[in-house]
Amino acid sequence: MGAIFQSLGRTVLAGIVILLVILALATGGKINHTALAMSLHVISGVMWIGLLWYFNFVQIPSMPKIPDDQKPAISKVIAPTALFWFRWSALATVVTGLIVAAASGYLVAALTFQPFTPVGLGMWLALLMAFNVWFIIWPNQKKALGIVTVEAAEKAKAARMAMLTSRFNTMLSIPMLFCMVAQRYGSF
């Protein structure tokens, strides 16, 4: 058992195997592809929003408290890795969400608000947030972290833009999460 937890890859693989067993038991051995896509959607979404909240509730507020000689550990190692998983989990969340919506027959209705559904509003909020991740936060973070070389003033401006856009996404994540859950429980 210890060997599973010594490796992140084996730990995740074990979680996927447990998920597949649960899905197989719940469906009499016929795994529903929509349920599998929904599971991947939830996993990706938790990673995406978890990292978003990590940046906003932990990393950004902690940076002023970290001694200058230790900051490169964050900017050169932790932040680039976290941003890798952040942007790809955002994309995976969107793709799997669209697959679930299409397979469930409500993609067009949700995206066109006909009839208005909470999941449609949640989808639009998530699409806007994912756009921000890929086209505002990530390009500016590359400058702020020195992945792309820019002058000091542009680096500071990029860091601020990335932070403000990340805060905007944090704000949108609250109603987005509610809309996704409200759809399932008819709370709208």
C-alpha cells in the first residue's frame, strides 16, 4: 500500500481504478461514458478552482512575507508548475463539461439560455474564466515570472494584471460553482 502513496502517478491511477470500480458496480458492469466524462469534469474542475483559490488565498498573500532570497523557489519552481496544472485543468474542465452537456442533450439549450438554466449561466462563467486563464493570466504570468524577458516596469504591470484577473476569476468562481450545483438540485 505504501508504494501507491510514494508516487503521485500511482496514487492518481489508484483513484481512477477505484472510480471505475464504483462506476462498474453502480451500472452493473456497463460504464456510462457520460458518467465517466462527468467524473473527469469534476476532477478537473476541483483541480482548477483549487489552484485558483490556492493562488488567491495562499500564494499571493504570502509572497510579501517570504524573504527575498527565498522567493525564487516560488517564482522559478512552484508557480510555473502550479500554473501548468492550473491552465490545463481549466481546459480539461471546459472540454469535459462540453462533452457532458452534449452527451446529456442540453449543450445548445444551456449555451443559448433556451430555456434558461443555471448550468448554462455556470457554463458561460466558466468559459469566461477559462478564456482569462489562457489569454490574460498565463501570458502575463510568463512575463511576471521571467519566463518571457521584459523590462522591470512591464514585469510589474504584467504581475498586477495577472493578479487582478485571477481575483476576477475567484469572484466569478463563487456564482459559477453555485450554478453548477443548483442545476442538479433545482435550486434556481
